[in-house]
Amino acid sequence: MGSRGIKDQVAIVGMGCTQFGERFDRSLDDMIIEAAHAAYDSAGISQDDVDAFWFGTLGSGTSGLTISKPLKIDYKPVTRVENMCASGSEAFRNAAYAVASGAFDVVMAIGAEKLKDNGMSGLVGAQVPDDGTKTQITAPASFSLLAPAYGEKYGVEPDTMKAVMARIAWKNHYNGARNPRAQFQKEVSIETICNAPLVAGQLGIFDCSGVSDGSAAAILCRAEDAYKYCDNPLFVKALAFTSGPGAGPLDPDYDYTTFDEVTRCAIDAYEQAGVTDPRTEIAMAEVHDCFTPTELVLMEDLQFSKRGEGWEDVMAGTFDLDGELPVNPDGGLKSFGHPIGASGLRMLFECWLQLRKEAPEDRQILSVDKGKTLGLTHNLGGRPGECVSFAAIVGSELG
Amino acid sequence: MTRGILGYGVHVPYYRLQRSAIGATLGAGGGKGTRAVASYDEDATSMSVEAARAALGSFAAPTPAAVYFCSVTPPYLDKTNANAIHAALNYPSEVFAGDMVGSARSTTAALTAALNDRRPVLITSADVRTGRPGSGDEAALGDAAAAVMIGSDGDAPVIAEWIGTSSITHEFLDRWREPGWNYSRVWEERFGESVYNKLVAEAATVAFKDTELSAADIDRVVISGLHARAVRSAAAAAGVSAVPSAQDLTAAIGNTGSAHGLVALAQALDTAEPDETLMLINLADGCDVSIFRTTDAIVDYTPARPVAQQVQQGNDSLEYAKFLTWRGYLDREPPRRPDPESPAGPPSERNTGWKFALIGSRDRGTGNVYLPPQRVALEGGAVDDYELVPMADIEATVATFTIDHLAFSPSPPTLAVVVDFDGGGRFMTELTDADADEVHIGLRVRMTFRKVLTANGVHNYFWKAIPVR
């Protein structure tokens, strides 16, 4: 028994990603076609070369038909997966396993979401008929629970918490301003962030990720075949996923300053990849910054910061574009936008650009030049205390 | 066999509307003092549960044979409202539950049935009193609930013995409401007063004759009725103007309609000594007189939530616009969010104990408490090795919280709190009867039965937290 991982068995040889944002001019089908064909072109293949497909979406369509109809897929296996906000990552994970198993030579993982056609504020989830006893709060409210709990535990005053959160939003807007695919390509001052209308708890509108439309895709093959398609592929080093008992809302020992699922998931991922000191070994991380306190807590759960010190690292600029460990150099969910099913693949797309030095010059991270070859992507779905967590590590070198 | 009152309790909602706020907005109407206002998440059923809990927390209450719900403003027609109360109090299915609703005399109907029964009977009575903006009713009336358990000495000590009752019935047009209206109409008040005066005199005469008592034997009179002018002259009409009256609560909370007689009685009993004779006079489409005499047992009766304390603890900062919104007179723009869903029938029925009575589970192996009940233990994974544990009466502490400005709520923002119960158990719930700036980690709360929302005509009853005050 054990989580053995598939280190260096599978490679990414092509990727595509649409512009994210309020794509009132594009249908779900349009975005799927755009991302898929960008990925085919990137790998130098045609759709006929792809043997099987994995499609991640939260709610923009059911079954493989959602992509096989617009793409006119020629009677191939299409698996539609859903794991809340980690749906895109989940499509990638399962596609990678299919390649590693030897069942298929070339596969595509694609994620897409159309959120802006419903006319609602924020994210709207499907409701299963129930007994009406669940406290119905929104996603920002759920994640805002982290802030007072973190402040209380580590003695960080509310004003300082607000500044830390604003620093994270400021950084992700700074990075997004250098990303032509991002939903929000604009720097925002700390002052504007702090004075924005409140959405939930201490969270203002700039503490929330963008509700967005978009699609992203990756082409995978066995590592030994990678150079047939690509001179500089990325290799899958680790794929970890955790879904737990959802103990937080039940267990008074849970203190809303961590995600147990993420902590466990990170340990598994680092073991698979052989990473022992993430902060110094990893070149960059794309993390699930659905709301600014989430990113703060993730810095600790992913072992980038010691417990209770993440906020100081944030304020010190450790995770800035030119910092020791750039986090969300593409702007993250905050600025790039969060079309649920596409987000996990969008994170990999940034690793694809950065680790291969293809990012725009004004946001190309420097750590790659220092010989760092690993990128981490992290996705979570759910809410503090009851979530699913995904972590991948990819690298530009074998071994 | 001595029969009478075994226990009682009252629920006065937390919010008060200053009557002057009405005039300040409308340019007329209002007056002095305050009226009690059921919060947006309260109705006659939820307030009845709270009054019943106040009663049942005051003495060693027997399981009643029947629960009667009385109201002019029943949340449901066709469906029995008393069933939700029955469920919230976790009574066994053998206990009967029935409604006596529609008229302000319903409470007397239930009282009469209970006193003439041989078994313990729980009565709840509650109104959410509405009136059109600027009307006399809007300002003068108020919202509250009362509960009383009637029984005999074998059930629990009788604290006020039933001495006698008289009822006079007469058809005349004083106050009426067509089903579906959210306000009442009244005839010109002097006519009603003249009729009531005669009815009160007649009822008092019959009561004194039947009980072989006279006005001199009465220590306190408790007069209730929606016709304020007739209530004021009723003591004289009954020939008891020399007898001290129960404290008039209408200035502070308003005239609470169906519940008012029992609320006023409760207020009197809170401070009563043994061997006091109380005369209840209720004016509602006739006149009903009941006479009770307190016993030695009242000395040991400890009201869980005394009326005076609830009256005093009201929050009179409620804005008139919010009051109008809560009562449906002001149709406000909702957030750009999906309409809320109603609870579904089958899961609500499967989870009746949890949903209505806040029954959690306690693992036998670890002693850990879970809300809602968990079939599989969080530690060790034992399956179905638990016992059910009622959580509604256990206080808790806020572990963390948020203020949700985006969520749909009949009265945004939504205050959500994660609470840890004394002795174990955690739950995320809404905090109600509280302002956003009152919430903090460590806040002590207790649970209260509320109507979370209404969708598709279904009232979603469940529990929320309120600050311990």
C-alpha cells in the first residue's frame, strides 16, 4: 500500500489557454475549441492524434458530449470529471494516470467553465434537495472565517490582517497586470484594496477571485515519447489528491487556520517528487488564492512558511514576482480569474510558460535562471474544514 | 384532584420599535413607548417554541397528552402548525398536536379544553401583530408568545389552582380580518366598548356566583383584549376596579393579541406569593373569566426567563424601514443571487429530530458529540455506535465568525458563527438577534428556534444562535 506517484513517467508536450474574463462574446463551445486547438498546435499534433480525453467542469455541462460535440471528436473515450474547484486539476490527474498505465499514447486534459451567463453575483452552486439545516453562506463568507481565527491564534491584529490580505491582492493584481490572458490586467493600490466595499467579514471585493469564463488544455504523453512532440516538455513529478472526513465543521479541535486536506496533500506531493525543502527547491507556485486569506494559509500548509509566520513572509515580499518563491506569477485566481473547471489547467499553463522561459519578459520569474526547475500547482474545492485538495509538481528536467 | 397551572413561560422578541419612529417617517401616527417586534426570522410557531422552552425550563414538566397552538397569525393553513412545536420539543408521537387558530379567542378555547381535560396539556399562544403603516394597530399592538401547561397535582405541583371559569358569547361586529389580509379592520370603538361592558359585567357576575367569590376575594385582575378602550373600562364593568391590576405591558411591548392574557398572567405569576387569587378577564367576541389561586408550590417555581427581564432587555434601535421590510410592507431589492430553495419533504422528515429538535449524536467510543448526527465515528470509524443527544438547551462559544453581505437573507447581512458547545460538539449556524459589531470570538451564545426563510410557501424552521444576555 502507498501513494507511489508516477514521477517522470508522463510529460506535458503542449498546452493552450484562452483569455479569461467576462467572455460575453464567447460560448462555452467557442472557448473549448480555442483551448483545445491551441493545445494541439502547441504540441504539433492534430485532434486525430489524441487517443482519449478528460474534461473537467463544475457545472458547465455533463458527460463527454460537452466537448466531443463542439470538437467533433471521432468516437474516442471522453471522461467528464468534477471535483469542485479542483475539477480541471482532476482532469489532468486522471489523464496522466491513463498515460502512465500504458492504456493510451496521447491524451488531452481540458477544463472549461462558463459562469458569466447566469447574471448572478459570485458563484452559484447546484443545490441538492435537503432538510434546510445547512447554514447557507457564500464562498467569500466561508473563507473569511480564516481571517479572525488566524489573527486570534497568532496574535495578529485585525488591521494587520487586513494589510496582509491587501498585500496578497496587490501582488496578484501586479502580476495579472503583466498577463494578457488575465481577467484583471490592472495594478490596484493597497489603499483602493483596503477601502473597497466589504463582501464578507474582512473581505472586500479585491480580496475575492474573479468570477470568470475560460478554458485551458494540456496534451500528455509518456515521458519517453515527449521529445517526439516538443523540445522542452514538462515532466510530471507528483500528483496528489485528498478528500477527507470534512471534520472542520464537526470538530472543535479544528481552528480555521489551516486546511488539513492541503497539509496532507502537500506532504504526499513532496514525497512523490522527492522535495524536502519546498521553499528553496521550488521555482514557483500557482496556488488556489480563491480569497486572500486562503493564499495566506496555503503558504503555511504548503510548507513555504512556518506556522504563524506566513503573514510576515507575505509582508516581506517573499512571494512576489521577484521574491524568493514567486506565488501566482500569472495573477492567480484573483487576477487571472476563476473559471472553475479551467483553473487547475491554467495553473499548469503558467508553469508551462515560466519553467520553459516563455512567459512575457515583464513577468518571467528569475528563480528559473538560478537553476530551479520545479513548479507546483495547488487547487482546492470546498471550504475551510471540508475541502478537497490537489497538488501537482512538474519540472523541466528528468530525474 | 387539584387542577390548574403547572408551569408557564413567555417569549418577548428582542426587537422593539419606538412608536415615535412611525410618526417621524409618515408624518403622523405612532405615539409614545415601544412595541415588541418579531424578528424577520420569527413567526407565531417559532415564538411558541421559545415560549414553551421558557416554560419547560422552569419546572420538572411532564410529557403532555396534547399540545395546542393558538394564534390569529398561523404560519400555515391546511397544515397543522402545532406539529412543528411538537417536533421542536421532541415529544413522542403519542402526544396529540392541534391548532386553535383564527380568532383572538382561540387561547381561551384551548384553556377551556385543557382545564376540562384530565391529562396534562401544553398550550402555546402567539401572534405576529400587523397593521397597515400609520394605523392604530401598527403602533399599539405587539408580538409575543406565551405557553402554559395545565395539569393536575399528580403530573407536577400545581402552582395556581383553577377555581372557576365563566364565558359569555355574543355575535357583534368589532374586529375582523379576511383570510389573506395582513391587517385587521375594526368598527368604530365606542360601539364595541358599549357591548363589551355589558359582556364583562355578565361574565363577572356568573363567575362570582359559580365560585361563590366576590370582588373582595380577588387579589389581582389580569385583563386582556384587543379593544383597548373596552379593556380600560372592563375592571369597572366587572366591579373589580378596587382590585390591583396586573402591570400594564402595552406601553413597553404593545398589546400582543392572542398571547396577551397569558403574557400578563405570567408577569403576575412571576412575582406572586402563595394564596393569591387572580382573576383573568379576556375580551374577544364575548368575555371569558378564569379565576386561579396560587398554591404553596409557587414558592419553588423558578421562571427560566422572567417576563420583566425580557421586557427590559429589548433593543429599541430597530429602524421603521426595517420593521416594514420584515412585515412585508416594503418590497426591497434582493441581492443578485438565486432565490432560496425550500427544504425538501423527504430529507426533512428523515431528519426530524435533528432539524426540529437539534438532536446530535455522541459516539459511545470517544464521547465526541456531533451536529448533525454522524453514523460513522470521526475517530476510530465505528459505525452506528452512538447515542442521540439533545443540544438545544446547551450553551456554546463562538470559535470564529463572518458577516456575509452577499448571501440571500430576508434581512442582510447574514451573521454566521462557528460555535463550540459546552461539553462538546461544533456547528456552524446563523447568529440572530445581534448586530454585526456584537460578534467576536469567545461570544457566549444559546440556541433559538427560528424560521430561517420561507420559499415556495414552505417555512424552513431550524435553530440559530443568539447572544446570551
